[in-house]
Amino acid sequence: MPDRVTTRLTQRDIARLAKVSQTTVSLVLNNRVEASARIPAATRDRVLKVIRETGYVADPLARRMQQQRNQILGVFTYESVFPSASGDFYHPFLAGIEDCAEQLGWDLLLFTSAPVTEGRRQIFHQNNRLRIADGCLLLGRRIPAEELSRLIAEEYPFVSVGRRDEAGAPVPYVGADYAAATATVVERAKALGHRRIAFVGPGVGAESSADRLRGFRQAAGPRARHEPTGDRNPADVLDTLLDQRITAAFVEDRADAVALVDAAAAGGIDVPAELSVIALGDPTRPADTDIDFSGFHVPRREMGRQATELLEAILSGQAEAGSQRLIPCELVDGTTLTTPKGS
């Protein structure tokens, strides 16, 4: 039996003790009939039992704030998500957001009126309608720091789907732990005998790129080769790797990994016998292939779901505005990593 506590508990604490999601706790507490009807009676009873045993009391101010809400969550994407080549990448995020919003009984509002300035969308523009929604979820490979800073300064509730660097104050986010996943797959390659390895990709710009390179450096060492891609021909990248006698290439974007394998096939290079190719995530642009890459997948649907859950918790006063979460990536054995030739 949980001990009765004197410090103020949050819904997340109750969820941990009851071994359920924070969304389930919120539904039970707020007695949303249509949504909570899907919760098994045994689960509801377990949540209520923990609430009774811990003496949990919902914040009355948060309750009053909840009653004044529109029950609308905004979604703002810094890149167009449909119709577009990146639609497949964003779809799992949006599906996770929709799943959680449906559970919570919220409506979603996709902000599409933002003009494109200097090649990118801006959430703050003359006719923005942010205040229609109670809060907003942000998606985008790169989000301007000045816009994050303004959202924080104006105390507008939001959560970024993806880790963001601080913008004058902690940015609330739910991100993927790219650094840990990358370090893990590098260690796997080293255990197989790979010593001449390289990181292939930008490694700079977006936080997700920097996190992958940081994880690579952590496991491979600060002097391990970094081979930027940019607008380079995949065959040129391949030639450079082979000239340096690289036996394992850790490729930031799966689309670049596909291009590298295709270039290897065209040049008569056997993957993975002569060059192992590890994909550090999922493609952000079209990359049709049947190759079962070794590496990891990004938990995109779960990121969308937990970001929505976190935003609801912030709006309910059950989480701090600067709350941050990192979710483990899904490691994949695949077929493109093997013992280096000659080992």
C-alpha cells in the first residue's frame, strides 16, 4: 500500500503508483463519461485506490482553469505536412497526437494560415489565431529560438514534439533519445570488431542532428571521422569512406543510407561484407527501399501521444511549463551491420 504523503502529488505520480498512463489518471479524475467509459473497471478502481491511499487532492485552481477551457489543442508545423514528400515522416506524430486527444476528449486545430517568410513558417504573424486553442503542439525539424522565447515570455502553453535547446528558459518538449540510441549502435559495431568508423550526415543545425553526432562521439571518440553530406553525390561520399578504409558508416538520415547502399551496389561494393551501413532513424524525405537497415527507429507515434499528454498536464497544473521528456528509440538488428571483412 502506498504511504500517505504530505507533499503535493501530481497526476504523473498517481499514474506511476497505479501503473497506468497519465492520460488514464486524467480521465478518471475528471470523470469524462464518453472517453473514460473505455477504461476497464479494474483499472479505474486501481487508480481510485491509489488516490485514496495517498490522499491526493487535485489542485482547485487547475480545476477552475479547466472549466474555462475551450477543450481545443492547436497543432503548428514549421514544415508543410500534407500533401508533401515529408508527409510519411510526420504522419506517425500526428497519429499519436490524435490518439491521445481522442482519449482526452479534446478537439485538434491545425494552424495553416501562417505565411512562409524567407522559406519558413512563422507561428507569430499579424493574423495568428493561437488564442483560439488552449495550448499548442509544435512540430518541425528546426524551430526558431526567437519564437520559442516569445511563447515562453507570453506564458502561452505549448509543448514541442522533439528536443529543443533552451530559449531563455527551459523549453517543454517530448523528444527521442537520439544520443543514447546512437551510442548504443556504435558500441554494437565496436563489439563486432569495427575500428574504422564514420558518422555520415550534417551533425549540426537541428537538435536531432547534434544529438546523434554527440552520441556517436561519446561511443566512438572525439577523433572518429565525420563525413558531411550536404549536396554531395553519394558516390563521392562512398569513395571517401573507402579511401579512408572505413568499415562501418553511421548515417544520420535513412534516405542518405539508401543512397549510399545504392552507390555501393553500383560500384560492386558488398554491403555489409565490405561496408556496414547503419541507419540512425527514419527518413525525413522519400526513401523507398526493401533494405532491412541495422540501427534504430524513432518512436514518432509515442512522441506525439506523450507530447499531447504533457500539454494536457501543463494546462491542468499537473506539470511544470518547462517539463521535458526523452523517449528511448527502438533498436533494430537489421541486416546491414556485420563483422568487418578480414576480422
